[in-house]
Amino acid sequence: MAETTAHTVKSFDDDIAQLRSLISEMGGLCEAQIVGAIDALSDRNADAALAIVGNDRRIDALETEVEALAVRIIALRAPLADDLREIVAALKIAAVLERIGDYAKNIAKRASALAQTTRIQPVVIVPEMARIVATMVKDVLDAFVDRDPALAVEVWERDQRVDDYYNSLFRSLLTFMMENPQHITPSTHVLFVAKNLERIGDHATNVAEMVHFSVTGQYIIDRPKSDDTALYTSGA
Amino acid sequence: MAENSLSAQNVPVAQGKAAEQVTTKMTARDVSVFYGAKQALKNVSIDVTQENVVAFIGPSGCGKSTFLRCLNRMNDTVDSARVTGEIKLEGEDIYAGSMDVVQLRARVGMVFQKPNPFPKSIYENIAYGPKIHGLAKSKADLDNIVEGSLRRAGLWDEAKDRLQESGTALSGGQQQRLCIARAIAVDPEVILMDEPCSALDPIATAKIEELIDELRGKYGIVIVTHNMQQAARVSQKTAFFHLGTMVEYGDTSTIFTNPVESRTKDYITGRYG
């Protein structure tokens, strides 16, 4: 973890602590939303799914709060070096978390729809995939709050597993749809859910890069994109 | 560091982007300053170029003003001060016996924290230097130098109708621009500024900062400032001094976003002891 000495002006440290705490709260809500949406999906619980959709407003409100605080710190404190990088990172991370919240909300909407269709077998992979991305979101924000670039890199590398799950799920769902046209509706919903989770993984990876830059001033070298389903042309 | 700018001149094109083309005005190598037995500055090496304003930052007593004052031998006036190392202006050793110190201080002009116009007319403030250095052949020549210097210092429009009024009758910011015009009048190579805005209001400060930017490219400019934001705004290169050592020197944009040394970071982010 990176060393931090206190600022001579203590209220500056209070501002930064408050910013970290807001980001942390947003991250906690996102993680809960992902888990909640997937639970609603697994339990075929449309009411729980509806509650998840409603909760998204709280994440949006927190994003506004982060933005206001970050702008205030920039205006009043004129932060430099690692302080400046951290505040810019917080602004960007808040926007990403808001987006992750939207994905969780979309999953919850699909969960409502899925509750009314036939249960399909590949769905069992989805909770495992969700568990990985929810943990990625949690860990990457711990890395931000603790200023831990090693943890950020570790989360960044973990996205490979999410992509692997997604690629494998994509193939099973295609096969499943070809076997029985009745599976097309639920399979399509599940495919979108998986895509949303895969996107959350990508966003967590981006946050890992922001955290790494914020703490060290160095960029992580680009990881090759491994969602290869765009190249997929045949169900055979 | 100094080595980089030297190699930048030797290597025509750096990989990836064009090498920085610079005209070096002054070079300082291994400069140390002692006040009696106490060493106030330790082995500082730096280049002053025409293209890049250099800002010296650091806490009080860090050696930045001491170093600045070496560049035109202002430390000669301090009896106990002893300077070692080498400082060259256009390749000429400024501490050599043959160097005319009066001439040197015309070639390396200085602007101080507190504006210090002569208690004479605005016109005389500017004309005095060119007259004693024999830069004007006629009254018309002198008038031209006065007008040109005041124009370059951004003071002409405000001063042209009151050239015979006393320089001390101007506002603080105008007086500081008058001092800059006075330094420019003798056609210097380098202008040293020791906290030129710390006695000025924000508008006068902005005018001086704009002026520094306009003068860049024509003169080598070195500015000492306690105002970090000012260093960030006016300079292309920044040197951070601490306890007599130059801790870090580099592009201003790098120093203020991603400094290498933790002492630099702690100072600029307000964590310094």
C-alpha cells in the first residue's frame, strides 16, 4: 500500500476521507444490487427484482454527491500530484459505479421477465459469474480506499475469468436455442444478463486501471480483450 | 536534469517525438554556496534556456533565492558568502576575473519582491540603464528604447501620458512592470525574478504572469515563487529545492501531477513537515 502523510491543513484530509467514504458507499450498494438482482433471478422472485430496480436511485444520488464534493475540493484546495490524481479518479469511478448500478438494474428487470418463462438449465452458471464480478467491484474499491495498487492489478487480471464464463455461456445458450425454439425467449434474457455481468467486469477492470494510476502515476499495460463472441458466426 | 537538455541538443530527433530544440542562455554546474562555514547550497546544476521559464520552488531557507542570486553575482555583496562551481552566461564564466559585474547585471537583470523604482520620472527609470551602458546614440534612440521597453512590459498605454511623473506614483503592479521594463531596456539575456508578485493583488499578478509568458522565447527567465499555482501557471520547468539541495528538476506538468521524489510530492501537496 502507498504511504500517506497527513496534510498540514487537516480539513483537507477530512475532505478526502469523505470522498473515499462516498465512493466506498456507492461500491457497497453496487455490490448489493448485483447480488440482489441475481438472487431475484435465481429465486424467480419478481417482487425482489422490482425492489432492486427502485434502489438504483440511491446510487444515482451518491454520484451527484461525489461530483459536488470533488468539484468543491478542486476549487477550494487546488489539489496537486497524488491528491489531484485521486480526486480525478474518484470523479471517474463515481461515473463508472453509476453505470454498474444501471447494469444491475437491467439484470433485475430481466429477472422479472425470466420469472414468467420456463426455467432453463444454463442459468446455473450465472450466479457464479455474478459472484466473481460482485467481488471484483468490492475488491477494486477496497484497493481505491486503501490505495493498494497490487490489489488493483489482481482485480484487473481476474476479469479474464469473467470473459471465459461469458464465452462459454454464450455457446451453451446458442446450442440450447437451436435445440428447442421454446428456449429462445428465456435464453435471450439470460444472454443479456450474462452480457451485463461481463460489462460490469470490464468496468471493474477500468476502475482498477484508474486506481493504479491514481496511486502510482503509472498506467497498467493494456490487457487483450478476450470476449471473442463477436467473431462467432456459426452455431455448429 | 541538465544532462537531458544537453543530450537533447546533441540528438536531433528523439524516438517518438521531436527533440526539444532549446537555446541555452546560462549553465550552472555543481554550484555550492557557503555563508562562512555553513553550506547553504549543495552542488546544483541547471540550464536556463530562452524557451522555458524555470520556476524555483521550496520552503523558506531551502536555497532557491541564494542560487538565484548566484546567477548575477548578487551574493558578491554578502561578505561571508563563497560560491564554488561554474556558472556560464553564453559560454562565458561569470565568476572569471575578467567579467565586468556591472555589465553582467545588465545582461542578467533582476526583479525583486518589492517594486523598487528609482525616485525619478517614469522616463528616467527606463532611460537610466541604456544611458550609462551607452546603448542610445541620440535622444530619439533613447525615446525609442523607453517606448519599446514600456510596450514590451505592457505599461505603455497606462504610462505614455505621464512619462515625466515619478515612478513611485504608479500603483504597485504598475511599479513592478516598470521594474521589468527597466530590466528589459538594457537588452538582457536573462531576467531573474525573486517573488515578483507576492506584494501584488490578483489582477496585477495576472498581468505580470501574462507578461512573463510574452517575454518567454526572447529572454531566459527564472522565477522564484512561494505560490505553487503561480509556478504551475508561468513555468515550463520547475526545480524543487530543499535544505540546500535541488531535489527534483523537470517539466512543470510532471512535477505537479506526478513528481518522482516523495519530498517534492509532500511539499507541493501541503504535507511538508
